[in-house]
Amino acid sequence: MSFKLLIHPKALKKLNSLQPDIKKLIKNKLLEFVKDPFAFDIKKIVDAGKYPKYRLRVGDYRLIFTIDYDSNTIYVLRFFHRKEGYDKFL
């Protein structure tokens, strides 16, 4: 089952500010991820009712996202380097 991918403008801005090699790695991972998100190392980090938040590791970067099963859509909410920590992104 394939999912649609929507990226929050702040996350997209962060992604576009990265070095080209890192950006390419992350984009390739996202393309694989939308095909089957459950084949990856995802962890539930916040259980917020209908739309819990998950994290996906991509090297030293983390993506925070939710999944809407009704519309088969993955919403990437935040994107950050692991040194930045999770606190300000949740």
C-alpha cells in the first residue's frame, strides 16, 4: 500500500537547507518510506488520540510524522538533527 507524503513548510525549509549529499539520502529514504512505512525503524513517541506522532531515523536526522489511514497520507511535521533533541519539536 502506497501513501501520499505531505511535508510541513518548516520541515521542507530545513530539508532544503542541508548539504546536497545529505538531502539526497533523506529524499531517497522518504521515497522508499511512502511505499511501506512499516518496513522501517519507526517508533511511536506521542500517543495523541487519532493521530499519534512517530519518529523515523535517517542517519543523524529525525523526522516526526503522523499517519492518516483514512486518506493514506503521511504528514511530516518536523525534521531535525538528533543533537537538537526532541523536546522543542513535540
